[in-house]
Amino acid sequence: MRFIDALKLFLLMLKSGTRPNHFTFSSVLDACAGCSCLLTGMQVHLCVIKSGIPDDVISLTSLVDMYAKCGDTDAAFLVFESIPKKNLVSWNTIIGGFASNGLGNRALEEFDRMKKVGVKPDEVTFVNVLSACVHAGLVEEGEKHFPSMLSKYGIEAEMEHYTCMVDLYGRAGQFDKAVKLIENMPLEPDVVLWGALLAACGLHSNLVLGEYAADRIHKLESKHPVSYSILSKIQGEKGIWSSVNELRDLMSVKQIRKQKAISRVL
């Protein structure tokens, strides 16, 4: 996504004398969120106020999203509370914002508050709720919310929901539950789901299941660098250096480069 280019065009627009509207500010705030430009986002927020355009749920929700994605959850919550008529997108944004910043309990509190005011959750809500459970390590909470999707709201679980549950079980070291869920799910697991399981195996040095997850990833995407790196790490921790060397040779033959370190929050 060309977020910086969008911000440059916004500046050109202002210099030309063209007045932005709700939709302009919403797009610009999305660009600020996309490149985590908090300072620019705050400046755009000031422009919104100075523009004299009446606040509406779209622009305010965009502000919530921007502040949350830039890591300022306090500002995100203040803006969220200022929305007079919060809609489902607004609630999803604040719940997801807390979840993505590792504030799982705060996300679940907002989810409970959302239900109390009569707003019905959707598929996105439950991705955020389950992600919150993952970050807070709340296995029992996740086990409560996951089946309630269908039983209370008639929402069929999709790949993202299953991936969250596998991630939740895996991080907690409950691999039996993770495997059972995968075996019984009605969807064919994708690379992301197997990747979540493999990452958990790396966390707990589970070589047997890690090799199985890596094999499934290789069959779906043969040049996936992360799977090779994690599997090599597990083998090294177990002291199986012959396997580590074999894996490195295989990576060399397939011209797979080790991926640089990244930070990711689900």
C-alpha cells in the first residue's frame, strides 16, 4: 500500500486550496494508520477539528483506528467515548485496537459493554475477541467465546477464527487440543494456521509436531522461509545438529533465504 504517497497527495490538495471532506479525512487517517505515523495523524486530527466539519461516526471511527494502530490506545479510547452513536464498526475498531496492542482484558471488557448496549457482534468482532484471548493467554475465555459464535449468534467459524484458537492452544502448550481442533475443522487448514501451530511448537520446543506442521507448510508453499527457520531452531535446541545441517543444505539447494527478524501482532 502506498500510504506515504497518499499523505503527499493530501498535502498537495491542501496547498491547492481544495477543501477536504469526511471521506478525505477518513482516507488520510487510514494512511496514517497504515504507516504508523502518529505525529502526522495527530496533525490530521487537528485539521479535522479546524475544518469545522461536524463529527460523524465515520471520521471518529477512523480516528480511533489511527490512534490504536499507532499504539496510542488512551487517545483511541477517548475518541471512541466521544462517539455519540457508536455502530458495530466503531465497537470492532476499539476491541481490535486493544487486542492488537496486547490489552486483551480491556478488549474483552469492551466486548461485554458492546453486548450490554444491544449491539450484535459479527465475524470481525469474534476475530478481535479471540485475538484478545490469545494475547492475554485466556484459554478458558477463548473456549467460551468460540462456540458461542454459532450457538448464540449463528455465525459460522471461518479460517481466521480457527487460526486464533490454534494459536491460543499452541501458546498455552495445549497441543492435544490444537491438533484435535485442526482434525475436526470443516475447512482445509491454510499456511497461516499451520504457521501459528509451528510458531507455538518453536515456543515450546515441540519437535515432532513442529516437523509435521512444517511439512504441511512446505506442501502448500514450498519456499516458506519462516517454517525452515523455526524448525531449524527447534532442532538446534534439541541438539539434533545433523538435522539442522541437513535442513540448511536443503534451504541452500532450494535457494531459500533465512527471513530477517520481524515483529508481528495478531
